[in-house]
Amino acid sequence: MKLIILTVGSLLSFGSGIAQEPQYLTPLPERCVAEKISNAPEYRIARVMLTGTRPPEKYLLVSVQPEDFTAEKMTALARQFSNEFCKETRFGVMIFDDYKAARFVTYMSPTRELEKAERGFYHIDRKKRKEFIHYSAARGKPRDEIRIDLSK
């Protein structure tokens, strides 16, 4: 028996061994060939969106494991983003501890349940030479509880 589950932007087919990542309305930023940074946690891209600023910048919504929200791992993850998306002049990453929350968050829900999984934010502006990551050590704490300035 073949089971097919359809959701907005994705197709998963169990039984045939096929799984497809979500289709993005906004294209992913171009990836540079980059080595994996030591201690950088694995991340999963849930969505890509454009900001309303001028000029617009791309934001990734990604998920990592809850135990990865440590200074060492978040700093390594920031370096990974910087290296992997080296052609982006201005670029942001919203970091969640739950993939489904990152995929389906709307910021318009009256319950705000999915927003609680957003635990961090990375941003780089290469023209201004500014780069930072901030995050919370635990869900429920402010997402900018811990701030790390990575500017050179």
C-alpha cells in the first residue's frame, strides 16, 4: 500500500522511498562551496521569505535540535551560515527548535504556540561589516537572552 500525504508545498510518499523537501515560494539563497564548520549543528531549512525592507533581504527559517542552543554550537552555526551563503550581502536566519513550527509559523495566530519554538536569530550585513547571533538557552526565555557579536 502506498500512502501519500499532501501539505502546502510538500509531497511525501511512503512505501516508494521518495521524500521531497518543501517547495519554496522564494528561492533559496545561492550556496557557496563550504566545509562544515566543526561543532556546527545540523539544521533543516523549513522556509525562505523576503523581508519588507528595501532592498529586500532573504530570511531562512530553520530548525535545530533543542540541545544545540549553546554558545559554542550557535557560534559555529553562525559561521556555517556565513560561509555557506557567502554571496548574500544581507541575510537573516530565524532559528527554531521544532521543524514543524518553522515550517508553519504565521505570526498571526491568536495562540502564538508555534512562535514559542523560535529560539534565535542570526544576521549578517557584509557592507556594514555587522554580524551577530542571539538565542535563548531554553524555550520560553527571550530569544535575545544571549547575544554574540561576530563582527570583525
